Amino acid sequence: MNEQQLNEILGTICEPIKNRYPLSSRFQVAEIQRMTRIFHINEEQKNKHKMFAIKNLATMKVVYSNN
């Protein structure tokens, strides 16, 4: 999920001229913080999937080498 898709889902609109998100209310600040948490979770999940893939590849190589 990229930033554009998140913006569409959450209904946040970036100001293209100023290239920033308006933070005039507590709700808008909370939305930006939520988007940031989503990006961090996404990055952590990618790292976990990479580690699982490496582990599975190593296991597969051991199995093939024993046969």
C-alpha cells in the first residue's frame, strides 16, 4: 500500500503547492500519526517476510543437500 492509496482511503488531501499536510486540528494530526504507524508496520512486515524467505531457503538447501 503506497501513500496515494492511503490518502484515498483515509480521505486526507495533501496541499500540492506547499507540499505538506495541513495540521490545523487535532484530528488531522492524529490522521498523520496513524498513517506513519501504518508505514512502519508495513516496513516491519516486509522485514519479517524477508527473514522467513531466507530461513525457508536455507532449510530447503539443507534438505536438498541431504538427499
